[in-house]
Amino acid sequence: MNQILGKLYDNITHFEGVDAQGMLHLYVLCTHQDYANLGLGSCLFQKTLELGKERGFQAMNVEAANSLTARIGDRFEFETLAMVDLTTLEEEFGINTSIIPATKMVMQRDFTDFEFSFLTSDDSEEIIKFLDEHLLPRCPSSKATGETSTNLLGEIYMRDVQSCLASGLSLAARHTTSKIIVGVSLNEIFSLEETHKATTMENASKMSRIIGKLYDNITHFEGVDAQGMLHLYILCTHQDYANHGLGSRLFQKTLELGKERGFQAMNVEAANSLTARIGDRFEFETLAMVDLTTLEEEFGINTSIIPEELQTTLGAETTIPAMATCSSSRSFQRKLCEGCYLY
């Protein structure tokens, strides 16, 4: 194994812009087999990145010995520096690649990163513009309903965005250098009563009424007080920063905020499959799901343009609720007591 790793570094003589003691090395990333595919690897990876920045390292490198570590590295914007095709080493090292992934790689990322901050009502104009450019034209549910701008979604949507900004619970990620917003997590205290009321109003948008369908059979959240639920209303990243792990980081920050502020649970309506996958990784429980194809006639929506997004879900964590996806909707929930990280 050491000899194979040596092959990865054969053509690497230095790491540009990094001092001799400036590189943090992630040597092993491993989770208990009973807790695989629950987002724990991503959480540990994120904590390692944060630790590196806190301790003043300039960069971090990883040898990805399996496809899962490689995918996590991709999500966190690591650059691939070298790759070895193990099939070319079978004879030299007497290895059997028929039973394992056939490549290993070295990945690196520096700590020039994003800044996370709270949003306020003063950010309203900038946030509405950001959502009009990077959320609504790309959101599968919005495309299916034809409601691809703030003007088309109307008064209730605008009120909900303003409520999130005024809550003191919403977060923005800004690029460290340019300071532009590259991602947002809009959050507020969840009220089931207010949700039922808003989604049944005469001027409710199609999207609001679809969300209402998610909550049709939910009368309460077990073990959660009236003010004990944090609601992730919108999770969105700049289209130029999609698939770089920023959505997962905002989601993680929102979970941490919920725990810090004493919420018992968090819920999310997943209006796209990406948000749903993030909820799954963070162990959110699916509470409800709507198949959008069953609502085409009632709401006049066109699901043929979003064949990859046929479900919307509502989810929650037993200390924080969760989300929903597009052509079908899903609701998730999750509680806010998680693992402890020891340094």
C-alpha cells in the first residue's frame, strides 16, 4: 500500500504556495459500517477542514483510496493533483483490482474559502435578486409550475422570504475575495398552523399549494414544542458554485445554528433531488411525500419538463425537521442532538 501511495507522489516535487509545515494531511477517513451513507464522513471531513483553518494551515491534502472519499473531496472543491490506475500495477505489486476500485488519487484544497454570516432585512434586495437568478429559473418545481420569478410567485412568497431575513436565523456564504453571495440558507421558526393557513389562501401560488399537500396529513410533530422547530425554507447556491459541497456546508451550518439556539428539531421541504440527498446524508427522516404527476390537472403543472425530479418530500430530524423534492415532494425531520467531536 505504501509503495502504491509512493507512485501517486512520483511526479509531485512540491505544493505551490505552501510552506514546509503548512499542509494538513488527512491520512484516514473512516466510519462505522452501521453508520455508512448517513453523512458522517462528510461531517468529519468538514470538521477537519475547519480544524485546519483554525490551526493556521495553508492547505490540506488527501489520498483518496476509495470512491466515497473521492466524492467527498469533489464536493468540497478539492483539486485532483495525481491519479494512479491500479490495473497498471497488478503485475509489479501482485494486486487484484477485480475486487476493488481501479484508481487512487491525491487531492488538495487550499483554505481560501467562503465567509459565512447572518442575513438581515437590509439584505432583502440582494437576496431577492440572487434567488431570481440562481434559484427560481433552476428549481424543478418552479419550472413545472411556471413560477420562475418573484413576481410570478407573488405576495406570500415575498412575505416568507422577508420573514426569514428578519428572523436572525438565515445565513449567507460569500466568496472571500469578491464578497459576492454564493449561497444562502433562509430559515425561520416553523409554525404548522401558519403553513396550513398560507397554503390555502386564495392568492397562494401553485408552489405554495403543493407544499400544502405535504402537510395535509400532518397535525403535529411528536415531541416538539410550538416554538421548537427550525424551518429551512430555502437552500440555494450560485450556479457557478454548484456541486462543490457548498449546499452541504450551509446545511451543516444551519443544523449547528439550530442546536446553538435551542431548537428541538429542524424541517425541510425538499423541492429538488439535491436537497433531498443532502437531507438523507444528514439522517433526516422522511415524513411525507407528494407525487407531482398526480397534481398536474389540479394545479396545471407540467412535469414532463422535469423527468428527473418527480417527487417532492417533507423531512425532519428528531431534533431538527427536513425537506421536499420536486415532481414529488418529500418532508424530512431530524432531531438536533448529534455526535460529539473531540480534539
